[in-house]
Amino acid sequence: MLSHGYPGSRIFLSYLGENLASKGYVVASIDHTDSVLGAVRGFPSTLLNRSTDQLFTLDTLTAMSRQAGHFLAGLVDADRAAIVGYSMGGYGALASGGAGYSKSGSAARLVPGGYFDGLIAGNPQWEARRRPGLKAIVAIAPWGNQPPNNNWDAEGLAGLRLPSLFIAGDQDDVSGFEQG
């Protein structure tokens, strides 16, 4: 599954999706809730919904592949899924892969009403979000830990137990390689 940055679109990583598909992988790329170019809403929605969108997509692809007669029937190996996320997509991929957010991070402060509580490291709801079929993540310039955001801490990152590839650059002026 490919997950775009903020704001973005499902077509932003199409070159990568087409390359992966040419090698036999089933690839899905979606527009994320409230964070698509031309349809951007409040940033707290993106903070809250990115991982949820990713996990919903994996669950939906799994269900479709198990429906007789569906065009994906038998094509999706739901036990060997991966998420590739760029920037805010990487932020979501970390969470979808098991990392819990820091309760003192900006995301926890910006999402009102306690809706973010289930995404915070150590919360009992967090373990229920794990997907056994998710086997790896690729986080390209993952957003979220550069000061003053500090959305990750040692406790939360300890929950990430999947093979993970991080791609970052020292000239990134958004996600920040040196401190994030």
C-alpha cells in the first residue's frame, strides 16, 4: 500500500506503484481523509486519520481478495502486506506498523476530544490495531519527530517490531533528518 504526504494525492507515488506492479505486486494507493490537494481540511484530521486510513485499506483489500468473483479474488496475499509512506504517509506507516505516538507530542495535543488516546503508546487500545498480515514498512522522510512536534519517544517506537526501511535526507526542510 502506498501512502502519500500532506497534502498530496494517490497519484504522487504512481511511478513507484507502477514499478512494483510490474514485478507482480498488488499495489493500492489511496487519497487520504482530509489531506488531498484541493480538499484539505484541518491538520488534526490528518494526524488522527492517516494510520486509520492505511489499516482500513489493508483490511478492505483483504476482504475483497476473499470474495468469490471479485477481481482481486486470490490475488492479494493478506499475510504479506507492506506499507510504503512518504512524509505524513511515513508518519502513518510507523503507527500502522506498531509504533505508538508520544502522549506529550504535538499530535496528542492538537487532536481534541480524546480521539487520539487510542493511538498513544501504552494505551490498551493500541495493541488491537496490530495487523498480523502487515509484515514490513518503508518510511520515506517520515514526518513527526522534529521539534517542536516530538510525536515519537522510546516507549512508542519500541512497539515497532516489523522489518522497517527508513529513507531520509539531510537536506529535508520539512521532516528534518538531524533531529527527527
